[in-house]
Amino acid sequence: MAQPKPQTVFAPWTDPDAKPLIRFRNVTKRFGDFTAIDDLTLDIYEKEFFALLGPSGCGKTTMMRMLAGFESITEGTIELAGQDIAPVPPNKRAVNMMFQSYALFPHLSVWDNIAFGLRREGMEKDRMNTRVEEMLRLTRLERFAKRKPHQISGGQRQRVALARSLAKAPKLLLLDEPLGALDAKLRQDTQFELMDIQEKTGTTFVIVTHDQEEAMTVASRVAVMDEGRLMQVDTPAEIYEQPATTYVADFIGDVNLMKGNADPKEGFVLLDWAPNQPQIKAETSKNFAAGQELHYAIRPEKIAITAEKPAEAPNALQGKVLDIAYLGNISTYHVELPGGQIVKAQTANTRRLANRGFTWEDEVWLSWTATAGVLLES
Amino acid sequence: MRRFSWFNATSLTLGFAFLYMPMIILVIYSFNASKLVTVWGGFSTRWYGTLIRNEAFLDAAWVTLQVGVVSSTVATILGTMAAQVMVRAGRFPGRTLFSGMIYAPLVMPEVITGLSLLLLFIGIGLDRGIFTIILAHTTFSMCYVSVVVSSRLVAFDRALEEAALDLGCTHFEAFRLVTLPIIAPAVISGWLLAFTLSLDDLVIASFTAGPSATTLPMKIWSSVRLGVSPEINALSTLMIAVVTIGVVTASLLSKRASIRRQQEEREAFQVTP
Ligand SMILES: Nc1ncnc2c1ncn2[C@@H]1O[C@H](COP(=O)(O)OP(=O)(O)OP(=O)(O)O)[C@@H](O)[C@H]1O
Ligand SMILES: [Mg+2]
């Protein structure tokens, strides 16, 4: 689905000749008999902004710690720029990590925390001062330079940790939930700042986040993980529009899932999903067997909600408004179909609240095109 | 909340009397002009004079100081290293045995420790003197240091060391630049504890000292067996004075440090224009 515009589109993963910066080859990590990372194979390319997404405890931090050198690899190999990193100690790796717990040095001021890595490098004083000031400006910490970590707020600490890991301008930067404690505005600014840094320095970022929107905004590719395994690795748009499994569809964003049996036709599939309901028509290039059990996944914003039955919609269902969630810019309508199934439909609130079209208990029509949803094997 | 009550006042007085009465009596009698310890013969400082001219006591004091400083310093270094290994190294074969062995001298009767050290020194043909006392004191105070330091290390966030490694430190640099400054208070109290234990010790020193070196507690003990002399009272009063000055200085220093820190914090909080 990637548009072939080789000059402008950054997509080294589609190029079979591109050399990945990081190569996970069948990597397994066990703690005792608990498997934290399970046979993981993955390539990350230079200058990528790679986001790791997944529920708590799925192994995101463990993956990063293996890259940084704090966790040994039980099986398999990790290569960094073509070299096996297993024998390289953490202080010799061109990798910096921002810790989930920040790990700021409590006995050093904010300034000295940021300068710590530069001092170790033996950077000369003038250049170091300039660099630290630059980092302070970037993270808006100029006023707090003299304070100790226990004298600043949680969000400020997070920015110090970020500044400290950025200061050395490493080849690979690992950010473990770097923006979790920031307010929405500052978070957005920092996200753009990170992307800007990345464009300027060409650093490769691997970022862990619990915030899907963040992953969508900043990432060149997103990996969705579950229980130590990769569920899908793809661009944000692909992950969102073409999830590979119901798990990914459900984990990223809001989705309506309908289970049914396939009735394959030429170029599309009709899905029997509930008795006394019209079949769902879905265009697909995949081949399914007749009667095969499938899930149909469709995003709420792809569903239009109208008072009258639309004239020419491939899919149209009637239902009753059960609930309305007003989210400011958008509203989500929970519509109950006659069989009891609840479908979510989203519309942008282009008008003021008072002019809104529907209210509770209204009979409405839901409609969508044949290409709006995807069919997933169970 | 702070109301006066006779019960509180009485228990306070009794408690303090119990603690300090013996010492006060000792201090008072050190200024006794009479040679008889129990008979008050007027105020005098003559025993301090004779004490200063008493070579044997001065030698013993010098030995005690040397033993204390050297043994507590070595014990602090070794004890900190042992603590670091036990808290950080994770599981390795013999870990339980090792940690058990470090703590063993803590519960071992001093007589046994002293005796076994004596046998060892005789066995390897080491001449007993100040060196053997230092070795013995290092041995038994090291485990106290390691207990104090490891309790601090357990609470220490491992990620700090990892962050230091991540930013380019070797393991030793990470320890020197990050771990040590943070656990410094525990290391210093470990040193003070070891020093106090060394000053205190009579039993182990008696086993391991030779004719060439006698510590102050040994000297006092042996002279008291011939009868308490006013000179001993004077010496003990001096020791009390030294300890008091030490404690007061330490608390003043720490108070000044905390005031300075508060001031720094205030400055840091001022918004720079
Ligand atoms: N040192 C360890 N010993 C044993 N188990 C561990 C260790 N470190 C991590 N684990 C386990 O490995 C799994 C993955 O942990 P990890 O820290 O990578 O999760 P995570 O994806 O970063 O979660 P979160 O989003 O909550 O930070 C967890 O189930 C955790 O309990
Ligand atoms: Mg984590």
C-alpha cells in the first residue's frame, strides 16, 4: 500500500538491500523459567523512529535493556551495525537509554546530571557548557539547572532524564516511556522536538510508549507486542488500517469486531454475522474458504450515522442510539442493533452541541463502504 | 502536648542519673588532691600533670589511636567491598556460605575470636605487636561495616549504576562517581562504628597484643587490678572529654552542612533572571 515515491518516502524496510542498524535474530530472554521475550526476530533501520507498544509486562523494557547491555541474551543474537553486541559492555556501546524510572543521580544538580556523560567522554569545557545549555533550553529547564533532582517536579525530572540521554547524541537512543509524566501540551511540543532532533542528528530512536496517539504521531514504524512476542510490525497507518490480527485491531484504537462466516464472491466477501441481519460486504484481496469463521473489524469513524436509510450504501444497518460519549472534537454513538450487538460510530462535531442531530433512543441508520473494514482470520 | 508531670520529671532524672552518675563521680574524683581514691582532699589538677609525664600511658594511647585509625579504615574498605559483592553480585556458587561467614564474627564470643586469632598468629609465626592488633580489629570490625553499608546498598536503586555505565563509566568509575557519594553517610558511620569498636576492645586486643604494644583499655585494665589510682580517673576523664568534643564537633559539622544545603536550595529556587 506504500505509494512508490522513493525520493521523499522514508521506508528502508521495503528495500531488500538496506542494512538494518539493529538485528534481532531469534532472540529469547528467560528469567528463570519465565520467558520474557519469546523468539523475537526484528530489523530496525538507521534513522528510524521505532515505537514499541504493548500491555504492561509484555517485555518492552526487557528488549531495551538487552540493547543497552544490562540484560544478557538467553538465546539468539542481537547485532548493532553488523556486530554481535553480546560481548560489548554497556559503557562501550554507542547506545544511550532513558530509564523508565529516570535514574537521575540524586547527589548531582540538574546541570551536572546532564553533563555527566559528556564529562566521561572527556569533552572540553567550552563545548560541554554549550551542549548542556542547549539541552537545558530544549527541555525548558534553564531555571532549574542548579537544583537537585529531589527539588523538582516529576515532569521536570522526566525532562532531565531525557536531556541527559540526548546530550551525548548517541547513534541509538532508547527511550522508555519518555513523555508519560508530561501534560498534553508539553508532551506534544516534546514529541515534535524529538522528531526535529531526529531529523537534525539522524539518531535512531526506539521508544516505548503506552500512548497510541504518541506512537502514531512520532513513529516511522510501530511494533505491537504481547507476552514477549511481536504481533505486528508496520507503519502506523498500516497498523491502524490493516491490523493483522484481532488483538492488534483491538489494542490500537477503537474498533467494532463482528464474528461471522465467510461467503466468498468475486473480489469481495459477504459475511453472515447475525441471523435476520443483512450480510456485511467487504472487499478483499485475500482468499477465504466458504463458511470460514472470520472477524470483521471496522473503526468507529468509518461508520456514518444518518436518520434516513442512505440510498446506495453497500452496508447499512438500523439501530437505536444507546449512549453518546461527547469528547469535544468528536462524539461516539453507541448504537444497539436489533440482535443486541452494540456498534460504535464516530462523527466529528462540526456544529455546536445544541445543533447536534441525534439523541438517546433515536432510530438511526449506520452505513459504511465495502472497503472500510478488514477481514481477519480467527 | 508538652505538659510537666512529676512522673516524667522523676523518670527523666532517674534515667540520667543512672547513665551519668558514675561518670560524674569519676570526673570529680579526677580532680581530687588526695592520693586515696575515696577520700576527698581538695581540688587539684596534679594527677593530670603526672599523667602527661607517664610514658606508659602515652604510648598506650598512641598505639590505640594508630590501631583505631588503621584498622577502621581497612575494615571500611574491605567491609564496603564485601557489602557490594553480597548485594550486587546476584547468585553465585557459595553466596550463602560467604554471607554467613561475613556475619559470623558478629555473633561469635570475643574470647573465641581472640583465641582463634592468637592461634593463627602463633601458627604462622607472626610476631605479636601493633600489627597483629590491627589485623585482629580489622577482622572483627569489618563485618559491622559490611552490615551497615549493605543495608544502605539494598535500598540503593540499581538503575543509577546502570545509568552511569550507560553514560560511559567503567564499573569502577560508576562506583566512585555515583554509588560511593550516595552511600557515603553509611560508609562514614561504618568507619565511626569500627573506630569506636576498636577503641572499646579489651578482650581481642589482650589475646593478640604482644609485649611491644599495649592499648589504652589494656593499660587501664592492668593498672586497675593493682588498685584504682587517681591517675586512671584523670585518664578516663580525658577520654570522656575527647569523646564529648568529638560528638559535639560532629553534630555541629552536620548542622552546618544542613544549613548550607538549605541555603543552596533557597538559592537554587530563586528564579534566575
Ligand atoms: N529481573 C527480572 N526477573 C524476573 N522477571 C523479570 C525481570 N525483569 C522483568 N521481568 C518480567 O519480564 C516481563 C517483562 O518485563 P518488562 O519490564 O520488559 O515489561 P514492560 O513491557 O516494560 O512493562 P511496563 O509497560 O509495565 O513497563 C514482566 O512479566 C516482568 O515481570
Ligand atoms: Mg517497562
